[in-house]
Amino acid sequence: MRKGKKKSPGEMPRVGITPDRGALASGRSGEQLLFLRERYPNAILETGGLPLLLPITASRAAIQAMLDSLDGILISGGDFDIHPRLYREEPIVSLGTVKGERTEFEMEVISMALKRALPLLGVCGGAQAINVFLGGSLYQDIPTQVPNAMAHQQGSLREIGGHPINIHEGTKLKQIVGRSSLEVNTTHHQAVKKLGKGLIANATTEDGLIEGIETENDSFVLGVQWHPELLIHRDISQRKIFSAFVSACSAAD
């Protein structure tokens, strides 16, 4: 919520989006780059929100100041894993690349967003981050730890969908999309194992893996394991996820 200021009628809600961080492929050696795939801000813009990139920092004061100016938070996905020490496990061989500074930043953002009751949407790795922050755990590598699982890394199908999910009755996700199943894209090798405190599963696959999470209470805290921002032009139900999130941000006091 914007500190000391109420939104005027018709004002676009301000949505902070966490970016990724990496080294430049060329140019000055060691120089870091903040980057964000444009499909995230585009999805926010197309559903009535004003997207703002949040620079990664270890400063709690800076993060607090950022959130003072925002109406909601989107934790984006990325090609990296959360270190398992954050859910009290040792790494296995199949663990992927970890990005400690980004993870620490996102954990602080999630903490402050929850304390302020800001609407919070996590996409893919963002959903996993929400779960881990709330005390949950992850499968570090689905093929290794869930032998009978279907293929969950289907990057070539990311813009058309790779498998169906079942949406649970009585959940916020079911209320948003109005359907009992969806075809979703699937580009992940990790998944929620133990749910975090106060979270419920709102969607699962036929192999039993959790594909979506949300809070048990009425607050807007939603995590999806897939990438709806890539499917909003193909499936109105995927667009509804962002529309509902932006609407919640608009209504935030």
C-alpha cells in the first residue's frame, strides 16, 4: 500500500516485480545486469496495472521504502533453484544453480508484503519462494525424487501448454478461473513438497504434484507453478489470474 496516500478513482495500481540478475555476456568484465522478461510487465499492463521493476538489494530500509510505494508484488520465475538449507535439507547432486542474493531479496520482499497484507502473486519459482518462506519444502529434482512423475520440463511447449492440472473445489483459484481443470505449460524440475504454514494446495497434476498454492484466509496470496503470463492470449482463464491479482492490488488500502 502506498504510505500516506490513497489511490484515486481510475488510478493504475502499482505492482512491483522481482527481476533476475546475472553477468553481462560481453563488455565490462564482471558487470551485473538486472533483467526481466517482458511477458511479466506486459501481463500486468494488459490487465490494468502499472508494473515496476524492483532492484535487488540487501538493504531492508530500501526494500521497505519500495513497498511503501506499491499496491502489490509479483515474484517472477527464473532459471535457478532455492538453496535447500532454507528448508533444512542438504543439497542433492541434481540441484541446479542457486542465486543466493536474489533469493534473500525475494524472501525479504515476501516477508514485508505479507506483514503489510499486500496482494502477492508467485509464478513458478516465485510460488516456490512463497512456500519456502512460510516453512514449506521442495522436491529438489522431480525426476530424481518422484520417479513416477510425468514430464514437468517441457520448455518447447511453454507457449501452448504441456499437461492438464486439476483445480480444487472451494479455492480462490477455482473462483478466479471458474474451471475444474486447465492446460498449463510446464518448465520446472522442482515442485512444492511440504506446504508452508497457512497454505493449501489449489491445483495438482495427475501424478499428485502440487501445481498451485494459496493462503487459507481471505488475503490474496497465490502461487502457480506454471507460467500463465505466456498463455494469456490463448486462454482467457490464464488472463483471469492476472486480472484478479491486479484487481486485488487496486482494492488494497
